[in-house]
Amino acid sequence: MSGLVAHGGPILGQTERVRRGRARHLCEAVLMGGSGYRVLVIEDEREIASQIARRLESEGWEAREVYDGLEAVSEARDFLPDAVVLDVMLPGIDGLEVCRRIQAEREVPVLMLTARDDETDILVGLGVGADDYMTKPFSMRELVARLKALLRRVERAERRVEAESSLLSFGDIEVDRNGRRVRRGGAEVHLTPTEFDLLVCLAQNEGTVLSREALLERVWNWVDASGTRTVDSHIKALRRKLGPDVVRTVHGVGYAFERPA
Ligand code: CA
């Protein structure tokens, strides 16, 4: 972590909070122009939280820091962020539970910070509801790039659903793109935002094999070598929630959506 906190950011005191309050008003002006985002930064290591927040503010965004799981849930309700950066290890309630509670109230993209790669695999497997993961230590540049990709993806998805008719149906699976809901056999299936986008991408290309790289580009709007594992993990989650018959693996090629019989 030492690389990340090289600048030794100060611990937030009252003055810092006031300063951030002012920054918020400035950023609201930016928001009017449509270029600023609100990001809730949930991380108990205050120096890291502060570094992230300052970097986001330098992008013209508004950032709010929270250092505790329970406080994070109520802050998300109050702040209505466009995206959340969430550390998995938190005092109070942990990042997994924070993610669940925030997502249960309002769908918002979550970028989760983890300490190790294998921890990421476990979390993705659990279907926590995060849309992307970064392992510490990470570069601020990459964090911003990932957040931008995440936000672009959400905006694109919003525009897309406005442009298209809402309801798709495949056998006993119904996908409501406007409501972003999925039912199978009449029962609601709860998908994370990313799982939902992945399902729609696959379903709209029914029967066509899509490579993991193609899925990464279309769904995550993000291409890098380590990303293919992210695709695999989300496919696993989709199968667990929707049933194993929905997505076919084509070894060495990719995945294809199969209409259930
Ligand atoms: Ca932590």
C-alpha cells in the first residue's frame, strides 16, 4: 500500500470536511454541464480515501468519503452517487454487506477494492453485486479509467433502453430492459447491473458465440488481459442464478446464449 499513499494525505478533520463541502458546490456547477459525477468513496484507510477523493475532484467530479460500513449505507441514500468505490475490508459491516444494502435500495455501479486477486475471485463467485474490481495497490489513473468506463457503460445502457422496446422473451425467460428486471418461469431473478448487461448482450446475439474479449468490450467497455477472468466469473454467476442451460461454453472461443427449451 505504500506506493498508494506516497503523498501522505492528511486525515480528514473538520476543516477538510468544510473544504469538501465547498468543493461540492463548485462541482454542482460542473454537474449542470453534465460532465461531473458524484462518487462515494468508502474506505476506512483515510489516506487512501482522501487520495481517491482528491483525484476524482481533479477530474471535476464530486467525491464524498466515508470510513465505516454502516455510515456508508446511509450516506449512499443521502448523497445519491453515480458510482461507488468500495473497499471490501471495513469496520462495522464489511464491503460485501455494504454493497448488498446499497444495491438493494438503488442500482448504482460499484467498483470494489480488494487486497488480493484470489479475494476478487471469491467475491465475484459470491455475486456480491460489484461491477468491477481492482486489487490493491492500484494506480489512480487506472481507477479513474475504470470508473469512466463503468459510468459510460451505464449511460450507454440507459440510452439504449430508451431507444429500444423494453421486453425480450426467450422461452420461460423474460428480460425487461427498461425496468432492468429478469424473470424465469415467472419468478424474479435478481441480477447485478453487470450480470444484467451481460445477459442482455448475450441474449441479443442469441445463438452467436461471443468471445470473452468481445464481451469485455461490449459489456465492460474495458479491454485488458486480466479481464477475461472477470467474464468467466460473471458467466458463472449468471448460470447459478438463471440456470445452467442458458449460456453455452464453446471451448477456446467464448460463450453463446441458448434459448431454453
Ligand atoms: Ca479497508
